[in-house]
Amino acid sequence: ETLSDGDLVCLDISKASNGDKMSYIKKLKTDAGETAVAIGVADQAATSVGDQVRVVIKGFKAGANIATGAAVGERFVGTSTAGRGDVLVNSSTLPALGYVVTTASANAADVIIIKQV
């Protein structure tokens, strides 16, 4: 799976080996259990399966994949669009992944990521 710099990511718990489940990532996609557990935002692109990728798990990340229109100060979560975040709505059962710090334009915003437990 290719990843773009700024994609929201999760651990790849579909891997057979328990050790691999903690070593590989995929694009976050909240409509499937195996891709719904967010860990952070990719800090570089990956073009091949197995590429090493830096992931921001807490703190600032410029240019995260956040749906256009998300406003400064809004909390964000993953969505059913692979790798994309959007504003947390009150009815959501997902934990916030972070806060938007620049208004999202062209599906990109600067964010502050909250470390997930």
C-alpha cells in the first residue's frame, strides 16, 4: 500500500505474526476493524510494502490529510476515506487523534497529534 506524507495511519493488525502487528502500518480507515485503530500521521511517503516510514505519534505535523473545511481548534478523527481525517462529531465513538491548527484547504491542515494509548 502506498502512503502519502500526511496520511493518517494505523498499525497493520492483519499481519500473521504478533511482532509484525506492531511493526507495520496502513492507512487509517475507520469502517473496517483492522484499520480503525489510529496511531498517528505519516511524516513521509512510502511507495512499497515494507518501506520504513516515520510516523508522528504526538506533537505537530504540517500538511496532514484532513478534510477541507475543518476549522482551527476542531478535534479530528479518522474517516472511512483511507488516510483522511475529519472533524470529530459529538455522536462519534472514536477518540480524537488531535487538533486542527490551520483551517483545512485542499484536504490538508497543520495539526497537533495527541498520543494514543
